[in-house]
Amino acid sequence: VRSRAWRPDGFIGSGAGNRENAGLLPVQGGSDMEKRQIIEAGPGIASGLRDLFKYLNLKTASAGLVAAIFGCSGPALIVIGAANKAGLSNGQTVAWLFAIYFLGGLISLFLALRYKQPVTGAYSIPGAALVAGSLAAFSFDQAVGAFIMAGIIVFLLGISGLIGKVMRWLPMPIVMAMIAGALIRFATGAVSALGTAPIIAGAAIVAFFVSMRFVKTVPPVLAAFVVGLIAAFATGSVGGGSAEIAFVMPEFTAPTFTLDAFLAISVPLALLVIGAENAQATGVLMAEGYRPPINMMTIISGIGGIAAGFLGGHNANIAGPMTAICSSEQAGEDKEGRYAATVVNGILFGAFGLVAGAAVPVVMSLPGALIGTVAGLAMIGVLLAAFQNAFGRSLGNQTGAFVALAVAMSNISLMGISAPFWALVAGVVVSFIVERDALISAQAAPSKAS
């Protein structure tokens, strides 16, 4: 495995074969201008649009479709369940869905086209669960005020450049181990689906690997979805899901700002966005050899959080699992073109937000076993890269990386903050205690490279 290293300006590299316009560079010292920039430069939206149709093909389209189906199915139920539990009106629920899906789609389109990287937008699933519990103690207008304040926190952390500095300081093995631990549940979920729906999951899994071996023209993840869907229809499993919501116009809620809601909702939600979603997406992109625009990812997540809050949604930010799907080898062998998968995902996500009230029941009719299996299969390449970059023989910080892996796999939640954040903290602390020399060496390596 060829190891990768941070550059002082946040770029990483995995070999001379990568190309600059895809955000892939070999490890070299950055220019003084690059080092001073808070907002990372990119090829630009015009360049992204110009090359888009060159990279838009069956593989990128199928990866974007799978990511969209994943994001528009189970996660939508968490939001709907939270809204129902809090007694929100159908109009408020539709406004919540519109905010997170439409804005999430815009984030995908903007970042993918600007940087020509598969940086995918959506919202925080753990954040939705956090909000669901908080609505028992706070009115929805107070929660909306907290959503806006959380976005402001994230925005300030991004525009200051602080998050970029922290992520550059973290040793890559620890970050990669966190990614492996956070995403492994998708792979095990595909196996678990064999127990609950053996025909559907089995058909999808067989189709995936057979297509990978024998049918080079069809993306394996698309073959898995199509065959699994046929099996679902054949077994009468389609149509079992439902959502008690009809198509209505969004109903927006005026925010109320309180200190209690700020401490109980805003701070944990901001930490979830940064420590779970953005950190996962950054690590996934690193594992695939990209140089993620960390500061811009944080800034746009803050802007998305503020805008979503005013529309009645808990946040719109970078999505870890969906970035993993769109940046994986299932989106094509050419890493330069995988951003097209995120563009497809962004269009579908935005469309889902526009017609959320009518679209939710349709998506919910798909069996969960099919969605879970296909999502797990799409993660295989990302997980392989994460494990290789966490535990390669030439890499240090192995004890810290293992601790990060274990904590991320535990799915623990402390103080309302989910496991990926604590995985990074625990990995760095343990590495500092038991392998301090390796930790110091990892931080000195970028400066020597420059």
C-alpha cells in the first residue's frame, strides 16, 4: 500500500499518476499563497460544467442514484418520526424535509462542480436523532433558533481556518481507522440483511460479485440494485413501507433564540456536523487520494445550517456515507470523473426536497433490506482503502489507530456527540501516551516534505 501524507496546506497525495484538476496531487510543499488561503482554490464551476458530460456515464449515474436512494429512505424516516413525535404539522414536516434535501442537493452541486471532487451534501442523521430527543424539552420555534445558531458555530469555525488546521494535525492512520469503524456497519448491515430477507439480499450480493467478475460494462452496484429490486417484486416485498404524510405546502416557523436551546441543541449539533459528518467525508476523500477542501466544506456546512434553520430544518451539510458511495470505485475507475456521481446525487436530492411530501411514500415502499445491502456493497472499496491506510506496515500510530477503530465501531454517544468524534479524540490521546514518538514524527513529516 502506498502511504499518503498531509501537506501543510491540507493536500494529500498517493502517487504521480494523479492529476491536479481532480484535486489529486503528489506530496509536495505548497506555495506561500496556498498556505495563506482560508478558502481553498479549485478548478471552478465553469471547468466542472465543461467536463461534466465527459464523465457522466452509467457508473457515475448509478453511484449517484444509489447514494440518493440511501439518503432519501431510512434517514427520511428518522426526520418524519421526530416531527410526528414532536407533534409538528404536516406543513412543518414538509418544510423540514425541503430544507435539508433541497439545500443538501445544492451543496453537492456547488462543491462537486467547483472542486471536481465527489464532496456530497445532505444532512446529519445522528443530528436528526439528537433533535428528536430534544423536542421533548423544547418547542419547535426554540429548536429552529438553535438550528440557526449551530450553523453559525460551524461557519465561524470554518472561516477561521481552525478545522482545517486540526484535521491537518491528525495522523492519517487514526483518521482512516475512524472511517473504517464508522462505515463498517454498512458492510455488516449487508450481511445482516441475509438473515431478514435472504432472497432479496442474497440476489443483490450474488449479482454484485458476478457483475464485478464477468460483466465489465455494468456497474456492480447497479446490477445489485436492479436484481435485488426484481427479487423484491417477486417476493411481494415492495410497498410495505408507508409514511403518514400527504403532499402539502411547506409551513415555516419563526425562530426563537434561547440560551438553554443553544447549550442543549446548538453546541452538540455543531460538533456532530464537524466531528461526525465532515470528518467522515474528509477521511473518505483522503482514502481515495483526493485533497479535500476542508475549510470550504466546513464553511458551506455552516451556511447550509443557517439557511436550513431559517427554513425549519436541523442542518444541511457534508454527508459522510453518501460521499463514501460517490467517491468509491463503484463511481468509476477514473477518479477525476467521480464528481459526476455527486452531481447526479445533488439533482436527485434537490428534486426529492421539492416534492418531499409526495416522494417519501414512494421511496419508503422499497424494502429496507435492499437499501441496506446495496449501500453496504457500495462501501467495500472505501473500507478496503481505509483499512489499508490505517494499518499499513509502514505506518505509525497503530495503537491509536486501533483504539479509534474500536471506538468508532462501538457507536457510542457521549454528551450528545456520536462515536466518530470520540474515535478521533481517543485515538490521539492513546497514541500520545503509548506511541508519542510516532505521533510527533507524523506531525513533523509534512514540514519536512515542504
